[in-house]
Amino acid sequence: MIHLTAITRVFQMGDQEVRALNGINLEIQPGEYVSIMGPSGSGKSTLLNVVGLLDRPDSGRYKLDGTDVTALSETEQARVRREKIGFVFQSFHLIPRLTAAENIELPLMLEGVDPADRKARVEATLDAFELRDRAHHRPSELSGGQRQRVAIARATILKPTALLADEPTGNLDHRTGAEVVALLEALHHAGTTLIVVTHDRELGARAHRHIAMRDGEIIGDART
């Protein structure tokens, strides 16, 4: 499903060149549950952004479901991202002026789904994520756990084949974080490929495959 070959990403920091990714080779099969861990600055979030088509590598090749997405235009990459990839962020990235239901509906609108179908799918999603009573609340009126549930619902309403989570419990207390992890793992058990970047060793250990990074390189790749 995900096949990275010799991926390099370089950033210019003043007069210094920082190699955030240094020749990454990685293959992730459909349905895997993968954690990516490493110290700050190790390149793990940059790697997730490349996999999620939020950033382009400077060199190397990225094939997603057999298609070389590094060769696609920005518009074509955006279409692939909408169809195949869901992204969950530590700080939720919800649109403040939209309600929970409207945030969840947004990907359907961008995809041109018929309004009647949108309404039915949003209502079913609100029920599935236990957000029915918060449907008309804006993000500022929701708890951290509720905001993350809205973010996950929005990320998965188009049924992507892969869900990428960048520190998904980083802004949550332990109990709420455990609820979010249970939700992510339920999506994985339903067949979604789940890739989690985290500093939390307890969360990282729950994955079935553990990738360790340092200085822009993969230094460990183990399955349990």
C-alpha cells in the first residue's frame, strides 16, 4: 500500500541545512497498525506529513496503492489525499466557526456528495462517535476528547484506507486519551491502516509494528 524509496526531505534553517529525512525506505501493508517513535527532531512528523501528502520529498519515490504520487500535481495529490488518507492532529485543526456536524460534513462537501446523502452520513457518523448531543456545538464549546472525536469522525467519513495520527492524545488527559486510543483501534480492527506518531511509550507499544527514528533515519523496525 505505502512504499517509500530513498525519501529525502531537507529544510533550510538560516545558513544551515537540516536533513529531516535522510534516504528513508519503508513499506507498510494494508491493515497494519504502526507506531513511529523517536526524540523531537528525529523526523517522525515530517515522515507522516510526506506519507499523508501534506509535504513533498526533495528526492526519492513514494508509491501509494501502486501509483507514484510524487509525480502528481498538487491538485491530483489533494484528490488522492481526500480519497485515501485521513489525518488526525494533536491540536485537532477543527474550523472554529463551524459546528461539530459541519466540521464532519466538510470533506463530503469538498467531494461533491449530494446534500441528502451528506445529511444521512453525518447523522450516522454523529451516532457512531457518540456526538449526537454535540452536533450543533462549535469547537470552543467542546471538551478536548469531544474535539478529537469530531476530528477523527471528519478524517474517516470518506472511509480512507489509511488513518495517520500525529500525537493524537498529546493534548488529552489519561482517561480521555485512552478513550481516543480505543476509538482509533476500533477503526483499525474494522480494516483501516493505522499509523501513529507519538512520544507516549505506552501508546506506541500498543501497535503491532514499531518504527524508531533518529536524525532523519529509521534505526529500528520491529513487529510484535
